[in-house]
Amino acid sequence: MEIAIIGAGVVGLATAWRAAAGGAAVALVDPEPASGASAVAAGMLAPVGELAYGEEPLLRLGLASRERYGAFVAELEELTGLGTGYRTDGLLEVAFDADDLKYLDDLRRFQESLGIPVEALTGRECRRLEPMLAPGVRGGLLAPEDGSIDPRRLAPALLDACAKAGVRLVRRRCAEVLVERGAAAGVRLDDGSAVRADRVLLAAGPWSGDLAGLPPGTVPPVRPVKGQVIRLRTRTPFLGRTTRGLVRGSSVYLVPRADGEIVVGATQEELGFDTRVTAGGIWELLRDARELLPGVTELEFAEVSAGLRPGSPDNAPIMGPTALPGLFLGTGHFRNGILLAPVSADVLTAMLLDGPVPDVARPFTPDRFSPGGTQMEAQVRR
Ligand code: GLY
């Protein structure tokens, strides 16, 4: 089986590795692997901390991926000898004022109604866990099983694992998907050459909707959602675990790494393919971070960056076969691309290699956005 994967973000990389390990001949097409959202993301592994109302199926997928992470990272680190900064020290979500605390109380009830173990903490208990928190922090919730990983270490490890598994990395832009006799037959590159394949996986994040050659009804409904992120550095212990805060209704999170980096994120902006870092975006992040952790202003300012999340209409990934035989989608991971990489790789590999659609992935197949998908498939085959 020959597979062409368009896009070497963490989802494309992890799927390429798994599919090649499963016996497929995989070509991974990307002019600059791991240069999109994967290079900007903070790397929260937080299905509980990032839970939003109405997203219960996404929670189940996130929990399934978080569960896979330990074994996934152990295999990756052993194979490549590279570290990934994987941490399982929980996520603390704190409230700045009384309204924020009320929101967290409601959230806790919602989480408990779904059977998720979270601990409600007083302000003092929050500060016992994180002594740098401001004295005014009202209270919080601890999601003890959430964690984080460093995407800037994960991606190189995945690239190395791909190389070891025999994945062919094609450092060119994909110009179009080739369609022959009503089925995907590979991809044409920007130099005019072709990569022929029995299966094509479109995993190009927010660019997945812009590719030429896709028949109507197969174009994924994804859009870019900008996130600005700050990287700070500390030489002394500052934060023990990922900490999210609600500050007068607006969210900020800080993700610490063992090497002293602290990633502060992230704005959420609907501005098309704009990746400019703005004074306003950075100011809002620092303003809210300082309310929660006043000492943040003493930290070294290392970097600002902006990435584009692949947003989908229901904030959930779009994974599976399309109405064009041989064309599969693996995009739309929105705020959860890093978290969902292991489970996405497993389900996409199963689908690409003709396995059954795993139950956990059923709510996320592309046909949820195209009720006429089956008819379209019949038309394409005719
Ligand atoms: N998962 C964090 C973000 O998208 O900002």
C-alpha cells in the first residue's frame, strides 16, 4: 500500500510513522515540516482542562489520546533516543474574581456529571500547590491527570522516528491532489512532479481547505484561528505544573518546562491567514498572566510567535474517508492537535490500512458535514 500524506505537523508526522511501521510505503509531503502550529503550540495535554460545554465526544477522544500518550512517548523516546519534555503533573485552573470562581464551580459540576475526577481547591490550597500565585486568587480546580509535552521536541523526535520507519520525506509544496478514474491517485508537487499513491491523507492543518484538485464535497470546512504565544524563561523554580486562569472572564494559560521555559498562551483570533504578532495580543496575555502570577514580570522575555489552529465548525477534528475514494482527511484539530496526535495516528492508520473505523473516532468522520456524502461517492465512482 502506497500512502501520500500532505502536511508534516504532529498529526501528519505521527500518522506517517504509524502507517510506515504498519507496513505501508509512506511519502510525507511538506516544504517545511513542523513549521506551522506545531512549532508555536504550548503543548498542553489537557482534555479536562480544555473541556468546553457541548464537547463531550471531543472529551472522550481527548481522554483516549491522553491515555495513549505515556506508551506513545516511551516508544518514541526509546526508538529515537530523543526527549520530548513529556509531563504528567496535572493542570491547575484558577479563578481571579468571584465571577470567575462561579464559572469554575459550574464547570466542576459539569465535569463531575461526566464522571471526571477533579478536585475543587480554595485559594489557599491553590497557593500551596503554586506559591507564586497572587494572594487574591479565589480558588481553583485541579485536573490531576492532565499534563504537557514540548512540541518543539516532540516534532523532531517524530521526524526521526519517521526516518527510521522508512518514511520518504518530500520537502516540496503539494500543488494538487491527483484524481484518476474517480479516485485519488497521489499528489502533484509544485515542481510539476508527481508522488503516486493508493491513498492520500490531507493533514495540512488550516491549509487543508485550499488545495487544488479536490472535488466538491471533499473540501474540509477548516479555517485558520490565530493564537499568539509568549515564551518566557526562568532560572529559579516558578511554576510546578500547567496553570490556567480565568481573569475577569478571559483565559490565559502558562505551561512550564523542566529547562526553565514558560509558555504563555494564547489569543484566539479569526483573522484569516494572518500570523502577525500584535502589541495588543501580547499585552492582553501579559496583563492576565500578571494578575495571576505577579512575579511573571521578573522573568526573561524570550520570544513571541503566532500560529494558526485548524478550526472546524464544531471545534473537533475531521478524520476519515471522503466521498472521493482513496482521499482521507486528518485535519480540524483546532486547540487539540498536540493532545490528539497519538489517537489520530492510530485511527487514521487503521482507516488508511483498511481497518475498521475505531469506535472512538466515529463522531469525527468527514460525512458529518456532508449529508449528501454517500450520493457524492456514488457519483464519483460512476
Ligand atoms: N490548546 C491551547 C490553544 O490552542 O491555545
